[in-house]
Amino acid sequence: MSLPDPTEVRSALADVGYLADDRIAQVVFLADRLAKPILVEGPAGVGKTELAKALATITDRRLIRLQCYEGLDESKALYEWNYKKQLLRIQADSDKDWTEIEEDIFAEEFLLARPLLEAIRSDSPVVLLIDEVDRVEIETEALLLEILSDFQVSIPELGTVSATTTPLVVLTSNNTRELSEALKRRCLFLHISYPEAEREKEILLHRVPGITEHMATQIARLVRSIRGMDLKKSPSVAETIDWARTLLALSIEHIDEKVVSDTLHVLLKYQTDIEKATKALGATVSAAVS
């Protein structure tokens, strides 16, 4: 499915439960039209990964995900050889000349494709999600840069593999380190921050079945107030949704100071943050539910 214009993009994303603003819709449209990757930065839990999943749904593409982490190398990101299977073949062909064995064991059937190679070799267009790219080392970032530049990879034993279709690429970053200028230059940049209270209310109404508009309003206002505190980690949108579901599961219809105190551990994940928020609960709750 092609993306005809930003308005249609926003509508299509909303249909699958992702409430995008005009800026998000425009960047997604341009990424599809210009065949450029999207680099999405922002705090954890604001919907960066969910955007890639929603894109896969509205474009009817398979989602291929590369989860980045410290120590990720080429063998886990791109490809590696099935050494156990190669060893078995070597043992079975021990009577053959090494040249023949070498040609045999470095064949397609022994190749283990990892997410990047899988996306490049896919016969049908895919959405490639490179999640938390800021967690990899500079060397691995250089590998990603090479792939994103030409959408091809050289496998010494098999030759160059070029993409038959162009993936729609989404890279996410929590901004824990500065990415290279070269990587940023090849991408369309999108920053997703915490939503305004009204938009977070809309998200709750879409994502939490059974929640009332009054309850969603109270939760959105209260979370926004808590994010204004000097916390180690502000609550994400995902945690707001979890909190709303928690309150529904407990059959709570109105938020007061005791309700917040008893369930704050769902919203905040550090004891120091819980203690700091608890001290300010009186004024915070009063302002949010008034």
C-alpha cells in the first residue's frame, strides 16, 4: 500500500490505533515518497517502536526488527555461517579435496540470515525496525550506515547481495549517546516527546477499552503534572496506559490521593521518584481532578 498524502497517513495510523500528529504524518509520508529512513528520537515509551509496527500494518508489509544492544556485531545483525552444519558436512566429505569442500560448505544452505540481510533479500517490501540504535558501538553504526546507503551487502563467499525491494526503515534512539552526523544525514529526523494532556487523553480512549472520558481526562492531567516533577524517569505513555488499565482492573471510577498513592508503583519505577511524587500528591491530585 502506498501512502498518498500526510492526511491519509494520519487517518490510516489512527485506524490501527496510533494517534499521530501532523508532523509525524508528514515525516512518514516523505519517508515513503523519498525512500529515506526515519530516525525517531525521544524518551523511552513515547511510541517510537509502535510507530514502526503501525507502519507495517497500514502498508501491509512484514515487520523485521533488529533489537540493538551493546556488543551487537555483524554476525548477529547481518549474517553468520551455520558452523555446526558446516562441520558435519566436512566430516561427511572427509575424502574430498579441501577446495571442493570449501565451495560446498560456503553455499546458501549454510547461511544464517540475520535481520539486516533478511530485509535486503526479501522479495516483498518490508518495514525494517532498527530499535535503540544509540546502544550499539561506533563500528556497528558504521555497518548500518553502509547498509542504509546502498541497501546491499557483500558476502565474500557468495558475492554482493542487493535489495530487490526498498525497505521502509525506522531507526529509534533514546538519545543515550550522540549518533554520527553521517547516519543522521541519511535519515529524515523525527522527535517524539511526551504528548499534551489532551492528546494523551485521546490515546487512552483509543488504547484502553472501557475507560470513560472523565477518567481519561483525570489520568492525562495527573500524569502531565507528575512529569513536571524533577524525577529520575518520567512516566512514559506506555506506563500511562498500564496505569489506566490498572485502575480499571481495580474498578476505580474516581481518582483521589489514596488511589494514586496505592497505585503509583505502576506509573513510576524508581523508589526515589515514588517518594518524591507522594510528597506532592495532595496539590497534584487536587489540580488534576478539579
